[in-house]
Amino acid sequence: MIAPRPNYGITRIDQPDKKNHGFYVRITHKGKSHQKYFPDKGLGGKTKALKAAREYRDKLLSRMPKYKQEAASRKKRRIKKSGVTGVTHVLSKSLKGKHYEYWQAAWLDDDGRRRTAKFSIKRYGNDKALEMAIAARKEGEASRS
């Protein structure tokens, strides 16, 4: 198996008010989510909980196809920042291997449903796509009553 990034699929949970501290492993593959919580207290401390979480994650990944293992090992790309809440830069890859890059605007409509608009960087260029996404976000927010 290809070694994954150290904390791929692992999140730290710290909720002092609930006395809840530990690591949460979540790996999704083909629509099926595999999740498990590793509490510090029950496993003898933070270090042991992290070790158990990594072992569980590695066991899950070892049963998955090579392309999933490779994705887990790749260094995360640095995400471009828009500076606007609700406007994000997205890099995506289709099942056929084609790469897409776009700016996406997101907002809630009057019924509380999430709405999005995507603007292709290939089609419009980075600056124009970002500008269009920001405008779409503002328009979507303004249309709410």
C-alpha cells in the first residue's frame, strides 16, 4: 500500500464542555462512508488515540483501489482564496480523468436551500470567473427576503 499523508481522513475533536476529546476517522469511497471515533480517555491518551486512528485508516485504505490510495498520498494543493464568504475555488477530476477548475458561489435561497453557481476558469479566465462568482453570490444574497 502507498503511504497516505499523515493525517489524511483524520480530524481532531476537542469539546471541553462535553468532555469529548479524540480523533475521528472518516473515509468515503463510492458513496459509502466509513467512520469511527477514537477517544483519548478510552485509549490511554492523545498519542495512543492518534496511533489507533491511523491504524484504522490505513486498514481501510489498504482495502481500497490503488487510485484511492494514491489520492490519499498526494500532497494537498494549495487552494486559492477569494476573500469572500461563500465563494470558493474548486479543483475537480471526473471519473474519466479530466480535470476541471472553477470558482463557485454558494448561498441560501428563501426556502433555506443551498444554491450554487459555477464559473469555469478555462472558459472565462481566473480573474473573470472569480468576479462572476462574487457577483452571483451578491445577487443570490440580495434576492433573499
